[in-house]
Amino acid sequence: MKLNEDMGWFQAPANVAFVVIGLLYGQGDFKKSLIYAVNCGDDTDCTAGTVGSILGIMGGTAGMPQDWMSYLGDNIETMCILKGHGRYPKTITHLTDVVMNFLLIYPT
């Protein structure tokens, strides 16, 4: 039995379970958490992205392993329709500033 055969195209329930496994068994360690989630298989890009995002929110870049930091940068590369029109933030720092300014202007 393959997981995706039983569920069809809808992967979200399994992804949530794989994310939880990664977060619980990884015990806050960035590498271990991602590896546990990815090793569950199936929709690995989504589970790794979700685990990494959650841990990034919790610990920022300080929580990321140094040997992985060399692969990251601040630039945002996109192939969206607006590319070249200057209507999107060019860096993660700029995007963060835009989001934080929006939250200051429109608090929940």
C-alpha cells in the first residue's frame, strides 16, 4: 500500500503527521527535525519547508546549523509574472520590514 494511492492527490493530512514527527523526534534540533520529517517520505519538500519554517520562526537564523547557513542568502529569486516590474521585495530583510510595518499599521 502506498500512502498517496489511498489519499489521492490530497497530501495535507499525512504532511501534518510528518511535520509533527519531525518536530517531536527532532527535539528542537534543526537538522534532526528536518531529517526526521523528510525520512517519512512522500511529499518531502512540503514537510521540510513546514518544519524549517516553524523552527525558523521559533529560533531565527541562530537556530540553524552553521554548515547549512552557507547555502542561504537574503535575496528573493522568483519566476512570478511580476518579475522585472519591481513590485515585490527583493530581499528577505525587505519582505520582513514590509510585513512588520503592515502589522504596525493594521494590528489584529
